[in-house]
Amino acid sequence: METLGLEEAKLRDTFEELERFLREQKEVLLAQFPPVFLELVTRSSEYNSSVSERKALLDTLIADIERKQEQPEVEFLMDIGKILSSCEAAKAPIPEPVSPELQRTVETLSETCQLVLGTVAEFRENLQSKIDRERGLL
């Protein structure tokens, strides 16, 4: 009777320790998501803004060229310097939508999530299988 009580206490302690460990890991992992998500949203907004600005610049440039195309050739050629400088401004690089560092952070979080999911599934399966085998022996 006393042995059964000790076994029950050990089992309770083990599960409480496991639950505590899992809660701590859960908090650590979940705390990593909000700042990364916020940075992704910020970068996405900045990227979309840059692309929109570039599109507006190109639309204006195209409209200017189409208007100037109607001018006499001499006037068009006199304005060619402005057109070329506008083209150069439109060629400036657009920043990357996601920096390589942020991309690595997202990939690492994703890999960690997959690792946790796989490990938990494997743990459940192994534990259940071992319990079933032991019960079969009883």
C-alpha cells in the first residue's frame, strides 16, 4: 500500500515537473513571435510604400514622356536631359522586402516550431506505445 502511494507521488511529481518545463518552453517560444511579427509588418509597410512611390514616379515619368513626345523634335531634344535624370532617379534600388537577418529569424522560428511539433508527436506516440505494451504484460 505504501509503495503504491510512493509511486503515485513520484508520478504526480514527474508530471508536474514536465508540465512546468513545457510551460516555460511555451512562454519562451511564444514570446519570440510578437517582435518578429511586428518587424515583418513594419518592413512590409515600408516595402509597399517604396514600391508605391516608385510606381507613382514611373507613372509620372511615362506621362511626361508621352506629353513631350507631342512636342516639336527640337523642344523634345532640349528636354531630354530632364527626362534622363528622371529615368536615373527611377532606377534607384528598392529596399528588400525582408532583410536576410529577419528571413533567418523567421526560418529559425519555423524550424523550432516544426521541431517542437515533431518531438511532442513522437513523445506521445512513444509513451502511449510503451504504456500499451506494459499493460499487455500485466
